[in-house]
Amino acid sequence: MKKGFFYAAALVMAIFSIYSCSRTQIATFEDCYKETSKISENCYVSVADTVQYYEKFSRKAVMDKLNDEIVKFCFGDNFAGKTVEESHKALSDSLRNDWNTNAISLINSDTFNEETAFFYIYEFMNVGSFDTGYKNLQSYKVYRYSYMGGAHGFGATYYMVLDAKSGSRVHEYEMFKEGYKAPVSELIYNALLKNNPDMEEEFKTFNDFSQVRDKEDNPYINGNCKVSEEGITWNFTPYEIASYAAGHFEVTISWNDLKPYLSDPISKII
């Protein structure tokens, strides 16, 4: 009798698990717009987007809010209310117009030559995808790259956190109590030094920790963070706390270390 009960319970749990999974489906939009100038194939504008979003969710109203946050995060707040596909097209149209205005006239001038063709290249890319999560909190990341002539383009990864229950974005400052910046900044800075001991002098060159730890524009509290079972991970883009050549840095602070500074809603979740 007891054995049969456990088998029945396991069957119910399996069915529930399958049903729950079927209620959430992720789709990927992928497209690339490219236009090349008539005078040279080395002069072009390109907009490439690969963006994951919710195609199916347990509650449509929440799904719509989540997808709207994804659109705004990948394309900008001015694209609120649009779908991923609509945003890609609108962005492509906008950048093509800018390219036509700023580059084509120069390409067609007498000063143009193939050696300087790279000055007339516009490249933009968004790669948005779901990342780690914890409880009802879901991290989402986007890698953005842009190039508008010059020595090199600029690419960086940015994170946001979504509340799968409400459909809202959870900003960094909402995860902490008032006054969290100085102590959490110190945790981040010490972890960065521990993981990258050879970077101490460069960190100081860019941002002297003793001078910035209490400031509102503290670079170590940048809002670019994600959540996981391990804790909260902050990402620092090139130029943010070190040189472009040094690349980006990520550091994770455990929930346990962050516990004294977490807001009540987040404390209840963990």
C-alpha cells in the first residue's frame, strides 16, 4: 500500500513537471540587415540581432511584460511596446538612415579611397539570451557590439534580472537596503583583487577605491549584475574599471556575504 502510494506520487510529480515545462517555451529571433554602398563593397551598414524571448508562458500578461523588458533591454526604452521583430526592423531603418546621411555623402566625394573604407562601416549587433536564475528570479544577458569606423569596435555584455512572477525587471538597487553601496562595493573590490592580484595598480589608476567607495557614481556598483544559486555576479565592461586591453571582469559575491544588505523582498526569496 505504502509502495503504491509512492509510485502514484512520483507519477503525479512527473506529470506536473512535464506540464509545467510545457507552459514555458523560448523562441529565438534571428535576422541580419546589410546594405553595401555602390562604390565599394568594403563600405556597408549591418544590423545583426539574435534575441531570445518567451513564446509561451504560464500567464500571458506576465509574458508580455517580460518580453517588453527584454525588448527595452536589447534595443532601448524607446522601443517599448514593440515586438523583437518590429524593434529589429525599426533599428535597422534608423541606422540605415544615419549611414545614408553621414557616410554615403563622404563615400561619393573625391576624398574617398579603399584604404580609408573602414571609416564608412557601420556595424551593430545584439545577442540576447536567458542566463542563470534563482528561485523566481531570471537573469538575462545581451552582448552588444558596435563599430563606426576607427581602430576597433566596442563590444560588452550586460545583464538584467527579471521577476518571473510579476514580469517586472528587478534593478540592482531594488535588491538591497538603503546604504548598501559602500559595504557591497568593498566586497566586490576585494573579490576583484583576490581573483586578479596583478590588476591592483591598474584598478587604482582607473578608479582609486579609497576615493570612490562612497560616491553615488561608484564604478563597482554599476547595476550590471545577474543572479544564480551562488549569489549575485557583477560584470564590468572594458574601460569601466580597467583599460580596454584588460577586457571585462566578472565577480560573484555569495548570498551569505550579501545577506546583511539585501532588501526584505530578496531576503524572503533566498
